[in-house]
Amino acid sequence: MASNSDSIYNVLTYIHRHPQQVAFIQQRNSNVVTVGVPDDVPVANVDLYFPDGHLVVNRMSEDFLAMHGDLLNDFFIRTHGSKTAYRNVWITTGHVVDQRAYLVELSFE
């Protein structure tokens, strides 16, 4: 499953460490964080995780949540929602070619 990969972890870590290099996109849904990442950021297996003009949606495994909970919590705080916790995280990724950006969207449920 794509959401459990080191590639996804590395992109999330890049966003966390370099917030000034990415674009956080305002969303109407309070449980979602959407980020545009420059497509010149190195990503392993880019065709699998960030296909041109297509979206890939995966539910993060419980193991991924347990291993990277602190990192995911930093994104969850950005939702500014009324929920105090989450049980599931869905990740949507894709490559927006004309914007020269990778789309990363985290949905907390």
C-alpha cells in the first residue's frame, strides 16, 4: 500500500521541516490539510505516488500511524477542527503538472 512507504514519509517530513517551501492550501473541510510541494523535490518512485494528472488515495496503516504519530499530529493541528483526536488518516497524492507541484492531502477521521 502506497501510504506505508518511505517515500510518503519523506515527503511529509519535507513539508514539516520546510513549511516555507510549500503552499498550504485553505480547505473548507476542517479535517483536511492540503499542501502543494514543488515537483523538483526528490521523491523515490514518483510515478507510483505522484502520477501526472491522476490521484492516488490510500488509508494509512495502523503501523504507519503508530510509527509516525508525532509527525501526523503536527499536520492534524493544522486542521483547526473541533475534533480532539483521529483514528484514521487518508492520504491523497498526485502531480499537478501545469502547477509544477505534487499534491498532498491528509484527511483525518
